[in-house]
Amino acid sequence: MLSIRPIIVACLIVMTSVHVQAAAHPARDGPGPSGYSDQRAVEDAIDIHVANGELVGIRDGVSTHRIRLGLREEVVWMDARGHVGVVLTDRRLLTLSKRASDWRSRSLRLKENAQDVKANIMISDFLVLAVTPGRAILYDGLVDDWAKKGLPVHDPFEQAVLDNYVAAVITENRVYGVAGRRGRFVAERFLSDETIVSVSQRPHAITLRTNKRLLVFRSQSPFWDAIRLD
């Protein structure tokens, strides 16, 4: 009679090998938004779906949250990453986070075009940043709250940078830093004839190098640190 013991042992060896290989090669992350360092801090916890005129958000595969779209309201863009998810429609910005009890929303202003907002919206593991021609809007998934900053019409927006706990909005004359759990944007004005050479970021810090200074904004600091280079 043929013994089945060698077959069972062989099967166990194959199963163990497959398990180790899967653990050594986690799922590849999708491309991060422009200006994001793509350093993952947490596992993805939010799923978002559009179904029957509703947004359906699922947290940790267990808790389900629904919100009905308005009549003829159209979804322009949506994404989820880490502990936050975001949906941009032609009327508003909606967010859901692991800490939120339900969907949160902010209406777009009359002059804010959804396609323009789509070009300047970013998401990290905990934060969502959107920049419109008149303001910067941050959703902080760490505390389930919003921070907003008006941008002067005469000071054109140039670029934005986002990481897990910090973000920065750069205009022609200023840079605005904001951090998770801080609740407000902190401004630093550029000097006369000061130009940006490079911008870099880490999960807890953003650094601007100009032709005159190093400007560093940290998640635990209430202001920009400025170091003269001359």
C-alpha cells in the first residue's frame, strides 16, 4: 500500500514556502500624487464606492457609511489611501477617515471649478490637501477636522507639497505650512529677490532651499525655521 506521509510532508513544505514568499513581497503601492514621498505609514483602511446615487465608504472592511449625492451631482475624482478617503464632485469635497463617525463635506465656492480643484488635490496616509484659486483646504484625518487658508488673488499659487503629517502651499510671495493635529496654516513670507532652488519632504518635515535661506516646517513646530545661507 502506498504511504501518504511523504505526500503530506511535501504539501506542508510547499505551503510554508508560498507563505514566506508572500510575506517577503507585499502588495506594490500605486503611484503617489505629485509632491508626495510615497512613504507608507499605515495599512489602507478605507474603501470608497459609488452605487445607486450614493457614496459608500467602508472602514476596515467592517463599518459602512453612506451619503446620497445630490440631483445630477457628478463625481469628478476619488481616491483612498491609508486612513483617509476623498471624493471630489462638481459641487463639493467629501472625506472619510478611520477616526470619523461619518462622511464630512465642504462645498465648493461659486468660482471654484471642480476640474481646477482636481488638478491640485493630493492625498497621503492621514491628510488630504486641495488648492483652489482662492484658498487652501486641508482635511486632517488624524482628528477628523478641516483647516482652511485664504490665498490672495494678487499672490498666485505655484505648487503644493504633501506628506503623511505635513503639507505646504507655495505661492509667488509666501509659503504656508500646515501639520496634522495643528489646525491652522503658518505663513512665511519670501524675502526680496528670494527664489526657490529645491523642495524636499519627509513624513514630519518639509524643507525649502532658496537662494538665500533654508526654510524648514516641522509637524511639531508652530512656525517655520529660517536659516540664512549668506
